[in-house]
Amino acid sequence: MNSTTEEGGKSASSSSAHPCRLFSLAEIKSATNNFDDELVIGEGGFGKVYKGQISSEQDGHVNVAIKRLDSMSSQGEAEFRAEIDMLSTLRHCHLVSLIGYCHEKKEMILVYEYMPNGTLYHHLHKAETPLSWLTRLKIAVGAARGLDYLHTGVGTLHGVIHRDIKSSNILLDENWASMISDFGLSKIGPTNQPISYIDASVKGTFGYLDPEFFYTTKLTRKTDVYAFGVVLFELLSGRLPVDEQYGEEDCSLVRWAQKCVKGKKFDQMVDPNIKGTVFPNHSKRFAQIANRCVGSILKERPTMTEIVASLQALLELHDTSNHSGKSSGIMSFNWKLAKYFGSMSKPNSASQNHIVRYPPMSEVTTSEGNTSEGTMSEELKNQGNFEYLLDSGIIGRLPLVTKVKILIGIARKIALLQKPEFNQTWPGAMHSELDRSKILLDKDFTPTLSCNDEGPYDLADPDTDGLVLACDLSGYKVIFVEVLTRYPICHSYSIDKINRLCSQCGKESLDHFATLCFKICNEVDSESKMLAILKDHDELILKSLDDPRN
């Protein structure tokens, strides 16, 4: 059980049963003024939802949402009991809380905590004031966390498949935090297999229904992932899951969005109400995450854990990008780095240099600056020196998501240097020196790598004052540790010290994770994977480690 607290002090997660209050019908009628239509805040095939007030020993009078199931609804007693059982067992800061229920005189009534900002559906499709892009990102991250909690079973052998994820089942509290609701169709399933399934009758909402589930009746966690992908496309585009005004070909949000992604028309996918407020690379990444969710091959759809990591990385990237010129807890890097970029010295051209971009392989530069694409001298003026930024502490104060981007970028370029086909063009590159001063970062922290053809080199050269790094995995491990620990490493025992600290805290060594990062650098979502893996280590290093040179 995870006892971490998040927004509003609400427990992040818990799987122990908590008491559910049994209300009398008289109490419910009193709370709703005898089911006054003036108090209706929601309505659907299940019945009506009323805003009401109940008395509480702890809080006095409390606003609640009271859901009265229609006797003619397709949601019967089985769904009513399922919801009570689920929400009596599950607690998470992104799941709506069930306060109690009433089952009297054929009435089936559920009492929830009140969500003052209503449903996500309302704000995307009916409200006059559009949600900002930042709010949409936060809603996506919160809902993903709630669904991930359901799927993973909080460390148990069983998790919950929600089965009806949609924007109208995502509620928003007073702080716009997202809450997953409506567990009437939910099913419990095993969590110990990647694609375990349950045979189930086809239920859900048209537009969100996974075609694979529809055709096979095999319910899996990836069924929820598909529906969540539809919600992500809704958040990005502001479009309904099914909208006939766009004609037969484009009435399906998923089909239209997949076509846009395939054609790389990401700008066309952004809700017109927020166009101009979303960075192009942010909308592209968001669309790509959603597109993976709705893929036709189940095993290629991401897990909710992976989706949380990807969305969280995008949220942190947004925060970093928008803190330009402002004082914040995280380094506001855009305006400060611009100052440093102007004063960076150009790479030393005393020896032969190969500046390698990934991709393509064609962008290769010699010390004279000649490339197949033309001179890069103007581009180099706008790039930052990794060694300087590391020594000055700027890299150390960057958010983890940016550090991971730098590390993945450097790994890709070293991996490229190791390719036989590259060495046929540039003999000696495989054995070159990895010089920190020749690692350049542009304004988006995308690295460019320049290596000297004077190798081979050992990791520690006794004839030098510091470390001379080979342009391979061994040298990369040093760079990896330096970026995460904030300090340049001058002696090899510093890495050993850091690894010992990790071992004492029951963590894998950074050496291990450097190898992993190097191995997966060219995989899809490698940044998101490493970000999720390194979160615990980043906190450990920053809180527990003094200058490793001491």
C-alpha cells in the first residue's frame, strides 16, 4: 500500500476497505429537496445526479453528488453493487470517493464527494471558456495516474479494468484535479500477465469502445488504454469521439487523428480554441502518445505506467519551456542560457573533429567546418558548451526530464560513432576521445557531439590531470553519472562512491542504469522509460549526496 499524499492532502493510494455510510431514503430526500430538478447537475442513461447537502459529524454540512439510478436503466443491481464494492476497497487521489449509498424501497442511490468543476466532457464540448493547454495536460496526467492505480492493483495480484473510460466519467475538483468515476461496469482481473483477459459481454460507450474487445469479447487492461487514448485525442483536438458534422470519412475522432498522425499534420489536430498556445513539438508528442494507445495490436499499446511517465515528462517539459524569464523552483533556463550561449567559445580546431548529429548520418563536419549540408559555423554560435554548463552547475539544476533528454541524445550519438558503416566513412571515429568541451547543446538541449581522432583512450589516463574518456560505453558512463550528480568527475573512485551509496539504499548502481540507457537509446519512448526508472535515484542523489569530489 502506498501512503504517499498528493493534491489536497488526499491519500495517493490505498487498497484497504473503508466504511461506506448507509443513508436512509429520508436523508437522501432531505439532501435533494425531494429530488428537486433544480438540483440536477448531470443526467444520462443511468438516471440523474443531484447536488445535495448531508450532515457530517466531522465537517458539519457537506456538499455531495447524489446519483439516483433509474429503475428503467440498463445499470441494474449488479452494477450498483459493483460500484459500492470497488470504491469501498480502492482509494486514490485521482479516483472519486464514495461517501455512502441508499438501497431502500427499490431505490438504488450512490453518494459521492462533490466535484465543483463538473465533467471533463462539459469543459471540452459545452463550456464557453476553453481549458488551457496546461490544464489539459494536468488533467491527462491525473487521470492516467488514477487508471494506472486501478490496473496495477497496488502491488496485489489483481487489478481493476474500468471498462467505461470517457470524458464524461472524468470529474474535476475545485483545483481542476481529475478524478475517475463510474465503476459500475468495472471488472477485476489478474495483473501478473501483460495481456491477461476476461471473457465479458460487450459494454461501454460508442466512440471509446476498443474494436478488439468488440470483435473478441476479451476484456483486457489494454481495452481501457484504447479508451484513454480517445480521451487524449479529445483533450488535444476538442472534438467529440464521434461527430457526424465532419462527414462519414472523418466523423470518427480516432480514424481522423490516426490519419493526421500518419501525415504528420499535428498542427491541424490542436483545438482551435488554444491554437498558438501549444508548442508544436508538444502537440506532436501528445498526439503520438494517444496514437500508441489506440493501436490495433494489443501488445504494442503502452501500459498505463508507461503513459503516466510519457505524459509526466511532457508536463515537465511544458513547465520548463514556460518558465522562461521567470523565477521558479526549477532552473528557468531559456533566458539564462541565452546569456551563456553568446559567450561560449567555439570548439578547438587543432585536431580533426567529427561533429555527429542523430539522425541523419550525412551531417558530418571536419575541423574546417565543411559539411555535406554546408557550413555549420552559424549554428555553432547558438550552441552551449556541455563542459561549461556542467562546471557552472546549470545542468545540475535542470529538471530530470531535461537531463534524461541530454543523456539519451549523447548515447545516440556515441552509438552512431560505433556503427561499422560510419567508421568506413570516418576511420578512427570508433576509437576517438569523448571530450566534454566538444559536446554542444542547442537551445532545446539537443546534443551535438564532436570527437578527436587521436584514440584509442583508456578511461583513466595517468598522464593527464583528469579523465580522458573513450567515445564508447565506458566514457558514456562517466557522462551519465556527471549529469545526474551535478558535478564533473575527476577521479574514478567518485563513481564507486556513488554506486556504494546507491547500494546502501537498496538501489541499482548508476553504472547499471547508464548501460541500460545506452542500450535502449534508439528505442521508441526511450526518454520516458529512463525518466520513470530514474525518478527514485534522482531524489536519492540530490538529497543524500554531497560533492562527489570530496
